[in-house]
Amino acid sequence: MPKQSPIPDELDKPFYDACNEERLVIQYCTSCRRYQFPPRPGCTRCGNNASVQWRQLSGRGRIVSRVVVHDTPTSSLIPEQPFNVAAIALDEEPDIIMLSHLPGTPVDQVPIGAAVEVIFETTPATGQKVPEWRVAG
Amino acid sequence: MPHPGVPHSWFRNKDGLGLWEGRGKVVATGVGTSPTARRWDEKPETSMGALTIIAIRKAIADAGISPDEIDGLVLTPESTTGVSNDPKTPPPPGWEKHFKMASFPQAGITRGDIDWLLLNTPELKNVKFMMNGAMCMSVSFVAAAEAVARGLTQTCLVVRGWHNLAGRYYVGVGASALNTASGPFKYSSIWGLPACGTTAMVFEEYCRKYGKSHDQMANFVVTQRRNGLMNPDGFYSQHRPEMITVEDYLTARWIAKPANIYDNDLPIMAALAVVFTTPERAKNHKQKPVYILSHGQTRPEMMGVTPTLEKWEQATDRMGRILYEGSGVGPDDLSFENMYDGFTLFHQFHLEGLRYAARGEKRGYALDLYETDISIEGPNPVSPSGGNNGNGRTRWWNHRDTILQLQGRSPSQIRKKAEIGVSGAPMPDICDALIWSATPPV
Ligand SMILES: [Zn+2]
């Protein structure tokens, strides 16, 4: 999928640098013992930024829901319609949802509940890699 | 001149706060609604600002009072959820002949502005209390209710206008048209979800959990249009007075399946103003007072890029508890519900959080309820206003209609006696809502 290339900033550079190394890292507050994503300047619960660190995840998750997009606002994806967007709950913290186009899974055949694993997809404009997910096994 | 936002301490956003201190001390009386349009034609007299002034004058006339009595103004300045001009864009030629200019060039065009409104509504000479209720008119209603209850204003206008410029709302413009993504778009637009995508995803999760289907939404959506077409002020009744059928809904094109075109609301131009005052002063107003019994607020504690079914159910459950605790009424006291519908596929979260028309069920019953008689003639009127879905996107038709229902003069008046109603907006986890009553609390 010809995704837009994310332009990292100071806040999320560790996340995108890790993606380019094919590692999935997200923020974790050591006081609240809680993950959060997307990256934020401090913990969204306790407000502390000193207690927030980057942690590498297993890269495993589960498909909790999906839609099939027929009318996207994003110009680069219009030729790809219809396409899947799935909600992926992370194994480490199922309240955290990441999105996925589920490469390799035909539309209307998304196996809800199935285990998925992270892969990294290169975006065309800058070569920045982003996390993607495919059905495991 | 910058005006204050709503003090955080005014919001009722947690359990255990008891009955609302302002209960029975604030009423709504006059209501004024502007004409609607699909898009702005760039004429000053049809601008969002001009529509707002029309709504204000109609509300004051409807209340049957002198503009001199207005001593408060609470405004929601944001006037779209989509495309806006750059704030520094100058107004179109001729604008200055129609309107006095405020310091902010887009005032009255793509953003509401208290100073601009006061400059251009010169009969409002005595406004001393001014406040901005950010994001949603629900916030402004809560702010005005608190301000009147606290004695900061005696007679207060609550105001919001909407603009809709030429061109498609989000598609292929701005950040969506680029081959790179920055800021929050890095976590949203790269996936290509349309605005309804998140709601569709949680709706899908809901259907799967409770064994429901999208087809069960049909009667709700058709009834919304029917209710909206009864409203002479609504966009559809003014510009597209055609009814839709169950068949239309079931065969409509998908936007983000399971959300189709009818599950999305239509951006429009429109403005609303409502008069709030004390019960004492309302004795001299022309319209019957509608009492505010309490209000509530939810905001999300964001963890991921999209909410989950569990979070939306928790948030709407909390809203139900906060509203009932503050008002002293319960689900069985509601004559109707007018919660937000601008996407249709999340209305049921609001409804179930309030346990509206539940028969012992807590969750997963709303789509079955939609398949019963939810019309204004029936025993359980659902969204009698017709909402955004039946009238166009404003996020305030539901509040407006709740006042009109309890005054007994809604164009889609429910057949049973309207005694207590609830209205709130927008999202299941980002919501401000109020309980209203036709009579003072006992
Ligand atoms: Zn923390």
C-alpha cells in the first residue's frame, strides 16, 4: 500500500528510528506501569515525563475489529480501494490499538480474533518504515 | 479581546458529586434558528456570522424580551469539524461594508467571535458575562447553566454557528493530499480511514460481541429522516425534502463498511441561539421555561490511536451515572432521549449508557429496540429531533429539540407527555450532556 511517509519529530523519533531497525517500541510509564501510544510528551495518566521510557514489544497482537474502506480521504490510497483497516490490540496491552492494512488478507475475509505479528513496511516518499501486521502462522 | 473558557471545576465529570447545586435554578426559554444552506456562497449576508446574528435576534424575539435584558453570551467559536480557512485569510471583498471588523480577520466567516458578534449586533448593549465553550455547543450549554446558577449572568444567550465552504470536506485536500504525514496525521491519515472509520470499527466490535447486524440500523436511520423532515428549520426539509426507505439504506454505498453514506451526517451552514435565565425572570418570558436538572461530562484517557468498545461502554455508563446522580431522576423518568447521532453507528452507546428504554438489559439491546416502534408516536421515542442525521451537521438539533419538546412545541412533538428529556454530544467518550425537565424539581 502506498502509504504517506511519516515525518518523525523530536517526540516520536525513537519510535520511527526503531521501526527502521524493524523493532517495535512504544512508551511505558514506570510509575503507572502503563503503556501508551501514539507517543506523547508525558504520561497521559500521571502527567510525569521523567517516568516515561521506551520499551520494546513482542510484536504480537490480535485483530479486534475491522472496516473496509471504500471512500478514503487520503489521496495516495484512493487507487487501492476497497482496502482493509483492522484494529490490532497489542498482546502486552490490549487497550492499545494500532491500525493495519493487513497485507495479504483479502477484503471481507478478515479473521477477527486471529493472532497477528508485526512486520515493517517501507513508505515510498522517504523510505521511512512503519509497523504493519500480518496474520500469524 | 480573548474571552475565558469554562473553568474546569464547573464540569461534573466524576461519580459522587451528589445532586447538582444549580438544579432548578436555570431555565431555557427562547430558541432561534437561522436558515440552512449546504455551502457558503461567499455572500456576507449568508455567512456563518450573519446566520448567527439571525439566530440571536430570533431567540430574543421568541423569548419575548428586550435585547437590553441580555447580560451574558456564551459562544462555541469553532464552526466546523472539517475544512477551514487559514485564520489570517482576509474576508472577501465587500465584507467590511456589511460588518464591523473585529481584530480577527476570519471572525464571522470560519470562526465565531464574541467581539465580532457584539459589534455587529448593536442592540446587545448590556452583555457583561462572556465565555467561550470550546468544541461543542454542549459545552456552552453547560457553561451557561453554571453561569446562571452561580448568579454571574441573569439572562444569557447560548450561541453556535456552522460554516461549510466549497469543495469536499476532507477528501484529497490539505494533509490528505500529501505523500508525507506530520503531526497527528502520522497516526491517522496514513491508514486512510474516513471520519466515520473509528466509529465503524467499534460498531463492528459491538455487533460481533452482541450478535447484531448493520441491517438492524435501518429503522433508526429512516426514522431520523422522518423526524428531521417534520422540522421546517432542518436542512433536509428546506433543501432535500425526500424521504428515504429501508431499501435505500440497505443498498447504500459504503464509506467504511459497516458505515454507509446514510450513517454519515451532511456538513451544512446553520446557527442556533438559545436564551437561558432564572426561573424568576422567566415568568416575564413568552415561552414556557425548561428546567435544567443537571449536566455531565466525559473525556477519554487516551491510550491508543482509536478507542475500544470497552472504553466507549465505560464512558457512556459513567455519563449515565453522573447525569442521574446530579439530577435525581432515573432512566424510567425519561420521556425521550436526544443523544448525539452524527455518526449513526454510535448512537446506541449513548442510549445504552443511559439505559434508555431498557427492560433490565444493560448492554447490547439498542439495535433490537431500533426494530420496535421508536417513532414520536410510540412508547419509546428515540432521537425525536432527527438529529444531525435528519437535519444536517450542527451537533445541536438534539439540544434544541429537547427544549422544544418540553415546551410542547416541537415540530416532531412526541405523542406521550414530554416531562423529562436528555441531550448530549458529541462522541461516546467525549461528551457533555444535560437532563432537562418541563417542571421544576421537587
Ligand atoms: Zn504515569
